[in-house]
Amino acid sequence: MKVVLLAGGFGTRISEESQFKPKPMVEIGGQPILWHIMKEYSYYGFNEFIICAGYKQHVIKEWFANYFLHNSDITFDFTNGNNDMIIHKQHCEPWKVTVVDTGLHTMTGGRIKRIQPYVGEEPFLMTYGDGVCDVDINKLLQFHKEHGKIATLTAVMLEQQKGILDIGGDNAVKSFREKSQVDEAPINAGYMVLEPQIFDYIEGDKTVFEREPLEKLAKEGQLMSYMHRGFWQCMDNVREKEMLEKLLAAGQAPWKKWED
């Protein structure tokens, strides 16, 4: 199953970093937060990724173009007048990564719509490229398969205001709306499972995925929530970046389940 990662926004709230690179490429512990998210999925056996790039998309492409080189032991041999490169040992994950330029000003729904040819007629996983979580992906996927609806999102209880969910006793999402100033309700944490019918709910580049598509799915009873009681944290600003850095440096990062 493919994993789609939204990584095309401007990241204006962390402009100290995002003026030089896309927000998903802002580093935590020496690696982009995008890499951390990919490692989460890889831990559960999901190794094929489609990255919805946009703002400074060349940074993402160049990073992956050099990833194998930077994670290998290499001899550069110029002795015979040639530029021979001998790879002795490489330390890369078994990843297949497709980076798609989904447009500079395209909204989240439009970015998802643009990668439809790369997904095909298969269900897929999707999340945002700026938040880490310790959700069990396999249990999330099992939950999705059991209810048989078009979409499942991971919900968490936080004071922060994100997309607001009204969840019924059967875990069905009764309504979905964007954040307001004062809300104490489950929020949309990303980490979604989506059936290919989701593309029918997205009109085009100007479609905000968290509005019309998810709102319509909720009204039709086709949007379910997987309640996650563990760790989730987005990286919207420098304070949150520093918090994630401290957790990682202290060996207390809940999302880091893999071995170095």
C-alpha cells in the first residue's frame, strides 16, 4: 500500500526555517521531519511513498537524489584518470519514493487529486508532512478495513485547534469543520486511510481537502475516526520544533520506534 505525504505548503508560521526549505524538510535531530514520518510508516512495513511537493519542491528532490550517496561508504577512484565510484556498504531503507510537483499554490485537496495517476485504483495511506505520531498503523488499517467506509482519519484530543470532528458512539464522524478560536473536541491528526473513491470528492486545485471533501464524506456517513490516545505533535512553529528536538535528544521521542 502506498503512502501519500502532503509536503507542498509554504509553512509561513515557521518562516525562520521555511524561507529556505519546505516545512517538511525542517530538521529534527539532523533529519527532516518528513524522514521521521517515513520511518514511522517503514517500521510497519510501508515503504512506497508519493510526496506531494510544491513550494521549493526542488529541495525535496535534491535531498532524495543524494540520499543514497550520503548514506553509503564510498571510494572515489581517480587514479586511472577516471571518475570511478565504488560503493562498499550502504545504509539506506528499502524505499521507493515518487516526488510529484503538485503546484505552488494548489490546495491540499488539489494536491491529492494530482497524484491520482500514481496511486491508481487502490486504497492508500495519507498524512501531513509536518506532524509525528506513535499511532499503530497496522491497527489503523485494520480498523479501516473492518468498517468499510471511504475514509478513516486519526483523531486525537488536544488543546490546539485543528479540524474539528463530531464523533458518534459508533466512531462515525457526524460532522467535520475547520477550527475556530475556542474548541475542545477531537481534532484531525492526519494519518488517514483512503479508498480510491476519495478522488471523486475533489473538484480541482482550489479544493481544500479538509473542507468540502471531508465535510461531504461526514454528511454521507463515509468518514470514520480512529481515536488515538497516544502521542501526536505537529511542527507549526519554532517552539514546537524545539520541543520535538528535546524529546529526541533525551531518547524520549514516542514516534521513534525504529532502531538506529
